[in-house]
Amino acid sequence: MDIDDRYQQYLTAGLKLDLTRGKPCPEQLTLSEGLDATIAGDYIAEDGTDTRNYGGILGIPEARRLGGLLMSLDPSSVMAGGNSSLTLMHQFLAWRSQLWQDQTPGVTPKFLCVVPGYDRHFTICEQLGIEMLNVGFDDRGPDMQTIEALVEANDDIRGIWCVPKHSNPTGHCYHPETVARLAELPKRSAGDFIVMWDNAYAVHDLVTNAPPLANVLALATEAGTQDQIAHFASTSKITFAGAGLAFCGLSPRSLKAFETFLVPQMIGFDKVNQLRHGRFFKDATSLKSHMEAHQKILLPKFELVQTKLSDLTRAGLVTRSQPEGGYFVSLDLTRASAKQVIELAKAAGVTLTPAGATFPYGLDPQDKNIRIAPSFPDMMALDQALDVLTCCIVKASTSTGLP
Ligand SMILES: Cc1ncc(COP(=O)(O)O)c(C=O)c1O
């Protein structure tokens, strides 16, 4: 059957498949059903805090310890927050934006965005009026030479977004030398420069023995830039994506100042949720075995993506990332046709992340990148969705118009 006939078949098959967001699937959520049982009527944290009541913006000790474990930080550097690290990132940058406005009124702050990257980082910048500049990757992570030159030449560049492990969407893990250069980076700026270190996939390995990430805080402390690094992580893809626990890790000075900024907004985060997470993950061993159970569910899905895309790669139609963890596979089409492929897939009932979403302002300058999120659909749906996607890529490579 030729490619147009195959596509026609999909058009009439009434499919309704979704490869958009990196959501845990129901089997993954089931792994954390034991969270509720950890409370069993006992709401008192180990330091005597009644978690049902107001107070304690920094969080309870059990939760701060878990954040420390995830981010390789001392618990005293950790704020345990609510259910979303994105909220903490937004609050953190809202705070810094205020400071930048006070320091240099009327100057538009700029941020470096490693592309392709995480769309919601970019929408935070857009909402806060921070102008975004694209920078690329090489196989060691962000292109440090370009980044260092840009930061040296522009004091109004106020920071950089980093997803240092199993990056969204490319799966990059930053090389230790890249981490060291990022820890030094704030010294190249005459202004207040922040490294936003979003370690969302810190423990989300798909392989055993994934290389460990260098400790950016230890390196920053050596470099004297520790006040310039902001760590973030959450359990959104460890326990419940909608009811997990988020963390922020900062130097003592920054933590105090950020806490002061938050005081008018709240009296404290949800400490009952903090308690159930702290009890559920008592130590590194319980976290490790929990993540191995996630790995078992996710690995076949990621392998299926690789299998399904290998023919297209061999045919020179795409290049693809082969991540060792995280939630995404990044696909680059050889021909500038991401918009067309996504439209074709949509018409055939397969929803993909909108073209351009992995770039600031939704603008992929080459119209080539597609982000695939294989975690949520079951194997059968994923298989079908990938068949449709590959069909659309082949069709777009041979035609110019939509059906
Ligand atoms: C890099 C990255 N950071 C943060 C998040 C969302 O984190 P949270 O659910 O804690 O807000 C995601 C979700 O896809 C992500 O990929």
C-alpha cells in the first residue's frame, strides 16, 4: 500500500491518541497509592509540628530531607513547597525580576534558553517580561562557549534555564565539565545572574548505572557563586503528578531572602502532603526501588519509540534522541516540516505537542523539532500513534500540501 493510501486509512479509522504531555500513566500512579496509608491518623511530624495547622514556609524536616536526597543537597538548604516546582520557579523569578527592576529600572532582563527546551520555562519568562535568547546543545550539554561569550558581552542577561539530567526534550545529561563551567558562569556577568537548575528528572533513569550528575552546588561554593544557583525538583513524576511535592534548594542567604519574599503570599504549604511523602520515602533505598518500578513500566515504551523510528532514521528522514531517562524523545525532521507533520497527525486523530513548543515564543526557526511523550498511552495506543506519526513524516517528506 502506498503512503497516501495508508494515510487515508488512518484518516477514516476514528483514532483518538495523544502523545503531548509527559504524564505518568495509571500503572505508574498506582505505585504511589500507599501515600495515604502513611498518615493513618498521625499528623504530627518528627519535630512535633502538627501538619494540619498553619505555618512553616520552609517545610517539615521529613520533606526537606527528601528534597535534599533528590537534589543532592543538605536538607537545611531545601524549601519543601506545594505540589509544583513550576510554581516555585515562577515565584523565584518573580522575586528576582523585582530586584532587577529596582537595580536597573526600565531595562528588559534577558534569559538564555537552551533549545529545544521545556515550553513552560519559556512561558514563565514570557509572563514576567523576560526576553529569551536561544542557545544550542552539543553532546556535553549546553553550548558553553557561546553562552560564556554572550554572558560576558551582555550584563542584562540575567540567567539561564538548565535541565541538567535527562533534559526535556533532548535527554541530555550535562558533562561534569559543563556543570563546572555553569557553576562559574555567574562570575562572567557584572549583574545579578541566576542559573535555574531544574533537576526535574534527577532520579528518572531508564538504564541502570546512568552516569551521576556533578554536584553544581559544591562547584558553585568553590567558585563563590552559591547565591547564584537555584535548584528545583519535584515528585510529580515519582508519586502523583497532580499531588506531588516540590522543592527549591538555595544557599542560606538566598533561602532566607526567598522565604521573606513568599511571606505575603502564604502562611505555609500543604504540610500533610509533605508528611505523607516524607514517610513514604523514608530513605534512599525506598526511593531507589520505587524508581526501579517506574523504570520497568516506562522502558518498553521508550524502546518501542526507538524501534518505530529506526527505519526513518536509517532512511535519513529524521534524527532522534536516545535518552537514558526522563520523559521525552526529541525528534528532528531532516526536512523543515514539523508543522505539516503535526497537522497531518492531528487530522488522523493523533495529537502531538504543537510545532515550535520546544522553543521560546513557540518559534522553531527551522520548523524541525517534534517532542514525543511516550509515558501515558498504553503499549497498543503508543504503537498505533507511532505508526500514524511515521506515516505522516514519510508523507510530508514526499508531498507539500495537506490532504
Ligand atoms: C523540566 C521540567 N520541569 C518541571 C516540570 C513540571 O514540574 P512540576 O510538576 O513539579 O511543576 C516538568 C514537567 O514536564 C519538566 O519537564
